[in-house]
Amino acid sequence: MTSPSRLGTVLLTDYAWPDDSVERSVIEKAGHTLVTGPAEPASAEAIEELVAEHRPAGILTCWAPVSATAIGTAPDLRIVARLGVGLDNIAVEAATERGAWVTNVPDYCVEEVSDHAVGMVLAWTRGLAVFDREVRAGRWDPASARLRRLSTLTCGIVGYGRIGRATAAKLGAFGCRILAHDPFPPQDAPGVERAGLEELLRRSDVVILHVPLTPGTHHIIGAEQLALMKPGGLLVNVSRGPLVDTDAVVKALDSGHLDSAAFDVLESEPHVPAALLDQPGALITPHVAFSSDASVTELRRRAAEEVVRILAGEPPAHACNSPRGLTAGPGERR
């Protein structure tokens, strides 16, 4: 069942790129009005004030929190569209109760994030970051190399969705053994061995996280899980910072049980704990695994198109909820 099309205001809460030109082009071409908040993600209270002021029919959000209060103060709200994959900054249940769709763009950065994960593994096996720092500091010491042959290692992938499968395929090309853990594993995964989380941690030289942040996955890797890992291993997180207990990782690096931790995300981002910065085995990038010129443009366009689609009374391409009083069209995925 669809609602009739009507023009309205769309609020872009924040954006992680130089301007709002892509979103504005899509929204205004459809006859709607785009209102843009600050580029840097504002507080929940600031977003609530923007929503109360503009009473949007659609909200596009990158990182800024869209709270239940914000959703409750927008009487005409029909969609909250995430410019990304994860939904941890959106009050999904509140939107569902209000009868508003929540959508994301789940497959725009599969290649980029899997490339980033593999790049971090290669940086570790070949010592790229460590030796770059050494040479820049004036030390030229090839005899200190303690490098690894990737084809002899076991790589465990926690979360075997689109990105996890892409990472497995790329690492498999190097000849390493691949283990995967997922609550809903695919039936057909050639070259990949399914394993429980504890078994995967015990057997893997490299552990890569490709899971969403939910109450059940918060600190999925803590002191207990790190203790199960092989001594001298690598932990890679390119998903969400709170999946990992940072303090536990620092202790594991300090003790030498964990050789390296490669993080594109942190639970305290953008703040980086000094104790983590002090670790020579830490490789940190600033939440850019999703990013390329192609992926960011695709993300922005498709998220804005989802808003236009809903405001035109059409079903969403990537529904993340089942709003009260609405039914999903035949092409929708929940």
C-alpha cells in the first residue's frame, strides 16, 4: 500500500564531504526542498531543534543522531534514510511506531571496505607501516624484519555478509585458509570453512570484523575473546568501533599476546586514546574504509533517491524496518 505523492522538506542532518550538491540535485529535481544542517554531526538536541523547526517529510543522515524525540516532533515524517549501512545513530523503533520508513545503502562500499581490510592484513604481513615509520625516523635495519607469508596463515572473518564474502574471496586469492562465523551463514561458501566464534578465534592468525553494531555485538571482542586468539596475531576492525573493547586491546598489545591491531573505527572516535597511539603494533585510519570517489557519489545519490521514492508513494529499495500501517512491496528487503 502506498501513500500519495506530495512535495515536502527534506533535512540533511550532516555530511562527510565538501558540500551537499549531489543530495540537493536529486531532492530538488523531484520538486522537494532540501535543508542542510552543519557538516560536522551535531548533537541529538541540535538535530531535534532542526527537526522541530523544519518539520521535514524526509531526513537524510550521515553520522548525526536521529533520536526518538526528533522523530516524534516531525508530524509529516515518512522516511529516515541513512547515508551509509549501520543504523546505530537512528531510533529505528520510534520511526517504525510512527509509520516512517528507515532505509540504508547496504552495498555501496563492498569493494572499498573489503579492499581496506585486505590492505591492513598486507600491511601487517609485510611490515609496511612499521618499516615506513622506522625509515622516516632514520633507521634502516632490514635485519630486524619478522615478516609473514600470507598463504600460510588462517584468516577468520566474523560476519559473512556482502563485505565479509568479498574479503574472503580476495584473501582466498592469496592462498590462505579462510574461516567464517555468521549467525546466518550462507549454504554455499566454497573455500570457506564455517566455525563458531570461539573456534574461529582459537584457530585464526588474523581476525577481521565485518558485523553491524547491535546490543548483542557491543564489545564482541573483549579481554576474554582476545585471550582465545593465537599469540602474535592481528585483529582488524573496519565495521564499528564499539565492537571492540579498546582498553582490552591495549593490554593485549602491551603483553605481546596480540602483535597488531588495525582499526579504521574506534569506540571513542574521533578521539584516539593515547595508550593506543603509543602502541607500535597499532595501525589506525580515520573511518575511511568506505570511501572512494565512486563509492561516496553512489552513496549520496542512492540515499537521496530513496527519499524521493518514498515521498512519491513508491516502496523503498532497501527497507530496514516494517513501519506500522504500511506493507512492503514485492521488491523490498527488510
